[in-house]
Amino acid sequence: MIAGLDGLRAVAFLIVFFFHTRNLPFGWLGVQLFFVLSGFLITDILLKMKEKLPRREFFTKFYGRRFLRIFPLYYFYLLLLIGLIFLLPTLNLKGLKPELGKGFFNQIWVAAFYLYDFFHASSFFERSRFFTHLWSLSVEEQFYLLWPLLIFLTPRTKFKQLCFTAIGLGFLFRLVITLIYRTQFFPYLLSDPQQAVNVLPFSHLDAFAFGAYISQFKIPQPRLQLLALTITVPALGLLTDFLSKGTLTLALGYDLPMTGFYKEVWGYTLLNYLFAVLIYNVARTQFLTNILESAPLRYLGKISYGLYVYHYGIIAITAALFRKYGLGYSLRSPQMFAAAFGATLFIATLSFYWLEKPIINLKDKLFRVSSSS
């Protein structure tokens, strides 16, 4: 593992957690960081496997290893939700009923088939903290289905062209999705085009492609680029927010969903490239690795998949318990934050050592390749 990348995973999760506890308005960007990081890591693995393995082994070993890493925890979480449905009357947590009500079985089957992103973009969508965050895992899984095939079919000499094409298509898809949703020609579509852009997989093709590009090619003056982007990306977000709304927000111009001046189209391109340059600096120039390699961040990064899967449901349960027992419920309160984070950390730790790690260890026994994923 490249130094600092587990720490980046931890940072991505932490800002998402702050966002879901209403403490960081732009914390949703942690998901974008996850997407770019996935493109960076998976592409390098796939290209190395392509060089060493015949076609059949290339696909069976990649998908076999992904299956063991992703599916067991994901479906275990869904089973926990089914158990929670049956326990809900006993627990008497009224605050959970709206989120685990009649729409539960509509949501769980689309989640089970990794279609939650499309469900989220439809008029049938019902927000639930037990499911809503799963849209990003659906996007990731769909990327894992498509990208290995494109890698295998694309000659190495054409790989840069593949990345640039995917980056351009990401922008184009967001524009087309925005225009389709704004017409409201199809009644089964979500009424909010900006939110639909955020959750549909086509919108994030450039996030993965930017990560793929920096895994193989150099970028000029990465430290200078990072400094320039860190200044200009928020400045442009704030400027367009002020011009369209007349106000400035703590989200630095990147509220969810992004609005104004078609920001839902071009804003993701800027953000994805910013995160690509950040990852490049960490991976290639050891930028901030002394911090990112600290033991707490490395540990959080190691268990970040479980942290992400469990955290939003745990926040919902913690909030319901605080309300039930009159503990001064507020998502932003330090005690609420500490309780939800502590419970998430505890459960993700148990999950990692009792469920995930034993299964992860099977990867090299059943689908061994020379470099681990």
C-alpha cells in the first residue's frame, strides 16, 4: 500500500461523517474523494493483472477478489436491517419508523442488486439514513463491472486516450442528465436535476478516470497545481453562489446539491481534478504523509469500508435513542457526535476483525495474484 492513502481514506470518511451529523456543509465531497481514489487504486491493479494474466484469469481473479472484499459486509449490513425491522416494535424507537416504514422493502431490494443510485434518481425515492448513503456503493460496484472490461480491451498505447475520453464523457453526461431532468418529460424521474446528477453513475465517470490517469502518468508541477486549485476552486464556488443567490455559505460554494450557473455540470470536474492532484501529491511526492501515516488515521483508513457502510444507520439509531431518553438531542451536539462516532468505530472494528478480515484473507488463497488489492 502506498504511504498516505489509508490516511486519505480516513479523511474522506471523516468529512462524510461530519456532513451527516450536520457539522460540515461540504463534507459530502468525501464521496468524490473516495471515487477518485478508487480509480487510482483499481486501475493500477488491473493494468498489472492484465500484463501477467490470461483473459480468463484476469476477470475471475479480479472479480473474485472484489467479491470477497465488498459483498460479505454489504449483505451482512442488509441482513442487519431486516433484523432491525422485526426488532423495531420491541425497541420502541418511534423516530426510526418513518425511515424503516412501508418503503423499507422497496429500498432493500434495489440496494441488494446495487441499483440504489438509479432508485435515488427516480420519483420513487424515499430518504432513509439506513439506505441513502448506499447510492455511492452502487456507483462504485457499477464502475468495477465496467472498468476491467475497458482496461482489458484498450491497448496500453491507447490508455491515455481512454482516460481523456472518460473525463470528457463525465462532463457531457452531467449536462445531458441536467437537461433531461429539467424538462420533466418523464414523470418517473426525480424532480431535482441537481440531485439526480449527484447520484447517477454516469456523472462520476470522470472521477474514476482522473484517478486512473494519475495512476499511470505524471502531472506537471503538482504542488503548485494543488496550491492554485485549493484557492481557485472554492473562490469560483463562492463567486457563483454569490452571483446566483446573493449569499455566501459555509459550504464554500459547493452545497449539496450544487446549483447556479450549471455548477452541477462543471463543478464536479473541478472537484475531481482537485482530488486527483491531492492524491498524486500524497502518492508521488509524500505530501502530508507524516500526518496521513499517523496510527489513528491509518487505522480508520483500514476499516473505512465498514465505517462508511454502518455509520449513517448508527447515526439514525443514536439520534432516536437520544430523543427517547431525553438526552438533549441535537445532531450537532458534542455528546451526540461522540456517541454516534464511538458506536460506529466500535461496530466497524468488530466487523473488520470478525467478518471482513477472515474473508479478506481468503483472497490470496482462492484468487492469488502477485500484487494484492
